[in-house]
Amino acid sequence: MKSRFTVNRDGKGTKEWSDISYNICRGCEHGCLYCFAKSQACRFKSGARFRIPGEWQKQKLNPNRTGLGREVKPLGVVMFPTSHDITPSFLPQSLATIKNLLLKNEVLIVSKPHLSVVKSLCKELADSKAKILFRFSIGSLKPEQCAFWEPGAPSPLERIAALRHAFERGFQTSVSIEPMLDDRAGICELVAAVEPFASESIWIGKMQRIPMKQNAHVPTFADEVEKIRLRQTDGEILQLVADMKGRGKIRWKDSIKAVLKEADGVGA
């Protein structure tokens, strides 16, 4: 029977990957500057504190998620988490949540992974490999690029080590290069580095809806945004698609599919 992880879904964003999303925290220690979840939270009165620099990084358990996944019905593939990450501080609660979700569903674990966390997850979830897919986010091999955009997250080398660890222990593994943080040559190098340890797929997508106002206090932010813009022109995207031709694990996120559609399906 075909795995539900490989089903082609028509949705966008998280709906391309899963049937439902689940989170247990508000805020995220990694503090990524492009974070859509933070941007959304800041729109509402209840998230006013997140507009203060540094507040989003004070990750806390959501008091409305005391069930830790026990309440989730059989729905298919549950993506956990989406608006925060699994950091060492919240490993016990995250592990309990994953185990609860696995009782009725398959679980897509998405993370900028800490190696210590992944080692613990692999050990504790060894009997559920068929129902788990790890998808690790890595936007560049360059530490300085990751450190600017994802200041609290593990280095790219640690993430690749985590990917390799899960792969070598027989788990289904995947990589998300969304958002791309590097230029086309850098993305090609990144794909080559992770490809041996990605058993399922490598997804590539653009950086979208960059929150300018929330990052106005960050030095050189506007300059870094301009670099991203130049790396993501339609011409660069189409050339990247051409560069990836023949690599069977590559999957394009909705942001790149839109460019392909505009170009009459070139490379699709």
C-alpha cells in the first residue's frame, strides 16, 4: 500500500505535506527572522507581546494543548510541529505528543534538528518507524547565512548530522530547503550534501511574505532581504529547476510551482 507520506496533495504550505498540523507551544526558541507563525501571531491583539524584540524566542507550552495530541482523531498524516520547534527544553512534552499522535495517525516530524533531540527521538520511537517521516529544514550550508536568518537554530552541520543519524537508524527521512537562504550554486551544493541521507524526498521553496516591519530593528536586514530577492528571480528559479533535472528526490514547493506555471510548465 502506498504510504500516505507520498500522496500528492493539492493544498499549499503545510497542506502540501499533511492532513492536519499540530503544535504544543507558543513562540519558538529558534527566532527565525522569516517566521510566518510569528508574523501571524503579531497581527492579533492576543499576540501583542510578540511584537517586542526577543519575546517570540521565549517559547512556552500552550495551555490549550494539555492533551498533547491525545485528542486528535484518525485523520491521516499529522505534521508536528509547524509554528515552533522541538528543542531540548521541550523534548519530554514533544516526545509524549508524538507518541500520542501515533496511536491513530502517521506523523511527519518537521524540525531544524538538534542532534541530541533526534538521538532521543530515534531511540524512543524505534518501534514506530513505518509511521514516522522526519523532514529536516536546512536552507544553506553556510553557517553565517543560517545564523543571520535562524539565530537560535542549530548549525547546518549539526542538522546534517541529525539527518544522517535518523537515516542510519532506518527512519524515513526527508529534507526541506524552504526557504532557500543561498544562491543557486549553494543550493546545488546543499542538495548534493543531503541527498545520500534523504530516503524519501528533498523539497525546495522560496522565501515568501518576509516580515519587514517586525525586523526593522535588525542591522542589515534590508540588505539581506535584497540578496534573497536577487537569488529568487524567475530566471534563477528556472535555472535551478534545470540544474536539478534528473534528481528523482527533488520536489518543488508551491512557490516554485507558481513560477513554473507562469513559464508554461518549464521543467515541470
